[in-house]
Amino acid sequence: MSIIMFDTNSTDTQFGHFDHHSIQITTIKLNGDNFYHWSLSVHMYIHGHGKINYLIGAKKEPKSIDAQHATWDAKNSMVMAWLVNSMEEDISSNYLDNSTAKEIWDSLTEMYSDLGNQSQIYELQLKLGESKQGSDTVTKYFAGLKRLWQDLDMYNEYTWKDLVDGAHYQKVVDNNKVTSGKGDRQREVERNKTRDGASTPSKWYI
């Protein structure tokens, strides 16, 4: 499970060479099912360009008579354009009339974070259930399983009453991972026995 921390002290830099409205800030376009990875990529780019405070609302809009308002408006509009340009058209069209980058970000988070997570969790669980060693080596097979479990941990979010609850849950999850791997190995051994008609050495070592 991972927790994303937002740095609200990020420097609000001046416009740089790459600070333009039309730049495609990520190769991942939001399609409704990939919010988690899209949001990480977008956050990384915007944070790296010193504009994260416009995204999370820490950079407040000055009064219209304030000399800094024009600068705030221009930078806020740029971050909004970055966001809109990184979405599929059928999604971006719903966010063209928002006033701030924070409004877009909050709306997207509310709309897609849980929906996208559930979709990804379901897909990962299917992959875990269908995972087989096949012709892969033991090392390669377990590396693939590890990646799937790590991805599943990222999408799952839990709130515990205390540390004991959290520790107990983590132990259960870890045991499930080990049991899943052993079950796969045992099934492979049984298949080898059936295919060869006798107990032959398996490439699994239990």
C-alpha cells in the first residue's frame, strides 16, 4: 500500500522554457480506468515545475485588484490546460468550464479514484487467479507475482482502529501470498505427475 504526500512548500517558480499551455505533460491519457497511474504522472510533472500549489489549492487566488492576480490567473490557467490536455476528449470536455486547477483535480479525484481503483483491483485479482508458471523459470514467475501483489497493495486503502488491527491484516495478506505461491507449485507438481504417469522431478522445489 502506498501513501502519496503532497509538498505544499514547493516553490512557485516563474514561467520556464517548458511552461506552455499546449505541452503534453504525460504519455498516459486519463481514460476513466487509469486514474491512479495518470494522477501519479501528472502530479510528478506539475510538482517538478513548481506549480503543485495551484493543483492542490495552496496557492490562493489574490483579489482582482491585487497586482499579483494576473500572474496567478495565467499560471492557474496553464495548469488547467495541462490537466485538460492529458485527458481523453470525452472526459476533458466536462472540465472546460472550471475556474481553477484545484476544482478540476478535486472533481476528477471524486469521480474516478474509487471507480478506477475498483476496476484495477478486479483486473489484478483476475491476473493473480490465472497466473501460471508455464515455461517461465521459478525466479521469473515469482517476480511477476510480486509485481501483481505490489500493484494490488497500491490500489487498496484501509483505515484501522489501531496498529494491532493493521499488523494483523498485513500478516493475513502475507500468508495469503505465500499460500497462493505454494498452491501454484503444488498444482504444477500434480500436473507433471498426471502427464508423465509417474512421480517425476518437477522444476518446482517445495
